[in-house]
Amino acid sequence: MKIKTKRNDQVSKKRISDLSNEEKFSLANERLDDQIAHKKEMKSILNESQYEKWEGITMRSRMRHKRSHKRTR
């Protein structure tokens, strides 16, 4: 959670379009690192069948969000 608030503070200071390519890249890396850490944590908490179900649910959610975002453009 600390990284999310740090990222939100960084982005709120500057609009995303105003960020340099390096800043955008570092924010994307932080986001991916957070996702990997969360996935590892969930894998350690859940058993194999629960983890597979959770992974399927999160992937569907991401794809649904991605599709709705494309439609609004």
C-alpha cells in the first residue's frame, strides 16, 4: 500500500501526459512489481485450487476493464 500512495502522489503532482518517458517507465515497473508481489503473496496464502480460481477471476476482471476502457476511447 505504501507504494500505491507514493505512486498516487507522484502522478497527482504531474499529469501522466506531462511525465517523461523514464518516469512513465518507472511507474509501470513499480506497478508490475506490485502485481508480482501480490501474486506471490496470494500463492503463499491460498491452496492450489483456490489460487487457480483467484487467478482466473483476476484475469477476467483485468480483461473486462481493458475492454471497457477501449470502448470509451
